[in-house]
Amino acid sequence: MGFIQNSIKESKKMKRCIYCNKSVEDGIIINESHIIPDALTNGKITYANVCSVEHNQVFGDTFEFDIIEKCRRIRNFLNIKSKKGKIPSYYANLDIDGYKFDKLTSRFNNILDGSSYPVIKNEKKYLFKMINKSIDNESKHFYELIHNLQITEDLEFEELFKMLGSQNMLRLVAKIGYEWFCKEYKINGVLPDYTDIINSIVNENSNKSVVSIINNEKLLNDLNNELELGTHALAIYNTSNDRNAYVLFSFFGLILYKIRIRQYPFYIAKPTNSIDFYGFRSDGCIGSCKIYANNFDQHLVSLTSIDEINILKPSIAKIYANLLSIQIITLRSFKPFVKEITNIIKKNQFQSERLYDELIGLAHSTVITVTYVIYLIGKYEDQYNYDDTFQNNIKHLFNNTDKVIIHKNIKEELLLLFNSGEFLNYLLTGLSIFEKSYNKEIRKKND
Ligand SMILES: [Zn+2]
């Protein structure tokens, strides 16, 4: 354990860059580096031991920029905001009844609008099904015109596979693994045991063999079930087998990378039957889970080369299509609408007709959708489990009732519910459950 004590002693000294060992004495500034680039997560995970220009900025301008650009579609679907607070748009290759369109699109609003939902068609395409009836009077004509058309969007799976195995991706993955490890063990400056990993990050053309891809579909599925699809997961793993120290990194739940951080462990690792993962979810929340196995050295076998990523194509394609099909209901995406709904109720609680108009009748379709979900949360109050996350509760809720809410005409159903009496009580209960969860999961974290 001497190493850990030494590194703690080190950290009390002057901060040094973990890539070049320079400190302010060498005329550089030490930055807080985003371990996972902030354009790839709504959460914040940083380590303040990277020099500002030569390493932090150069990484941001080169391999990080490349991967961030190539992830526009995922970022759009998962509602991951840029520094300026914007959801990125992306080019969608749409095929509408045989006509091809290249369209720059920002899809997030459309999901909550309920105007379309994706259905997996095959590995190459997925189908946008239009709902049968318009819930938005303004665009009624548009829906009437297109609701019978078949619209498909090319998902460009090949582009995705290429990106996941690219040199820039491996460099980014090595960087994320190394910085996470340094943060966990409070490493300050350059230490000799880390020469391989530092080289693979700093030098564009260096061998990237420190990063491999784990070939274990079940393990990845277990992680996605525990932490929510679309989550980045990180874990430290010391093998008893080859005595290396590794970081495991799941990128949006699509693929699991194994990064060799150093060749000699701090101590001889005992065989372990569980690994602790930290999950950085797309809504900015942090989760954790334990994954169990009898022998991890057997379960964490890597592909022999990155080119073998082909073997994983079917499973990655399936996860990717699922990722793009989920309804994005998160604490953060709901918060502004919950606020609006609360204000509408305060203003109109004794004027039933106006309350109906503002919440449902004349409301924006997003407000209608959020009202409906919050109502359901309140109605099934007894099923809500505060020990679990909001996201998991939502998942359970829609398994128990109606799985995908945007399949139906919410507005018509809400009119019936509104007139049936208990509506407002359930809605108020739902709002208070939402606020409690928000305070627990997000406000607490930001304090
Ligand atoms: Zn540096």
C-alpha cells in the first residue's frame, strides 16, 4: 500500500500534469480536465491534473472533437447539451415512400411531441411510424398528409462500427481510463509505471494496444439493465491472472472497452467475485452497481484485435437501435415542464375549464405528454420506490401500464380522465413525487 500513501503525499505538493509532469513552475497552467468530454455527457466528471494547452486543449481539438462530432445523433437522441446548452442537430438520411432526403434534424422535440416514434426494422434501417391522429392542431394537415407514408431513416451502422474501432476512439478511451484511474488514486504528475498508457494517449501514431474490446454480450446487457441504457460506466479491475491493473469503460452502453493502465498492480489482487461500476447517466445523474461473476478473468476476455469488432456488430446494432428507441423521460428533461404545470395549476385550480385548456386543450404537446406521465406517477403512487432512481421507476411504471405512451392519442384520453374527477389529485401527487426525486437525485448532487 506504500504507493497509495506516496501518491497522497504527492498530491499535497504542487499539482503536476499527469501527461508531461510540468507544474506552474514550468510556466504552464493546470486545468480541470473533463475525464469524459462534457459534450458526451450531461454529468460532470473531472480531474484537475492536466496542463491547459499542450494536453487539455490539444486533446479537445483533436481526437475528442472528432468523436464528439461523430456522436451527434446519439447526443441528439439522449438530449446531451453542448457547452452553449444546445442539443446538437444531425444529418438524417430519410427515405419517405422511396424518396430520399438529407435533412438536418433536431429530433428531441419531436419525441416528446409524440409526432413519431422509431421502430426497429432491421440492422440497417428503422422505421418512423407516424401516429394516426394529430394532437397538434397547427400541424394537422401535415400529419394527415403523411400519416400513411412509410418513413425510414438510414442509421449508418457501418459509420458507427468504424468510429468505435478508430484510432481516435481508442485514444479517447485510453484517456478516459487513465484520467479516471488517476482521479481514483489521486495520482499527481507522471509516474514510470504508466509509460505505455501515456504514450498511447499523447502520441497520435503510437500503438493503441493498451485498449481492447471485451467480448461478452451478457455482461454488457447486465450493466445496461442495472445502470440504464445510454450510460457511460467505469470500473477499476485488478486481475489476479496477468497482474495488470485495468479500467473497464462502457461507452453509452454500446460497447465495453478494457484499458490496461499499468503493468504491475499495487498488490497481488485476490480473486474477486464482484466489480463495482460507476454509471454516468445521460440525464447527468450518477448511479452505481455491482456485477458478480465467479471468475472475472474468464468473463473479461478481449477480442484479439480491434478489427475483430465485426464479431460484435449484431449485438452493437441491437443495442444502438434500442438506444435510439427509448422515450427520453428524465428528471432534467421534465423539470422545466413540471415547473410550468405547477404554475398552471396554482393559477387555475378553481377554474376547471381554464385549467383544462392550459394543461391539455390548448397546451403545447410536450406539456400534454409530461402532464400525462406525471398523472400516471401519481395514480400509481403505491408502486413508486424512493430507494430506486426516477428513471427505473418510470421504466417499471410503463411496464405495468402502457409501455410506450406516444402510441396513443394522449389528448383524448386526458379529456376523459380530467372529467372523471380524481385527475387533479393524482396530478398533484405525481408532481410532489417528481419534486422529491429531483431533490434527491439532482439537487443533492449539485450541492
Ligand atoms: Zn501536460
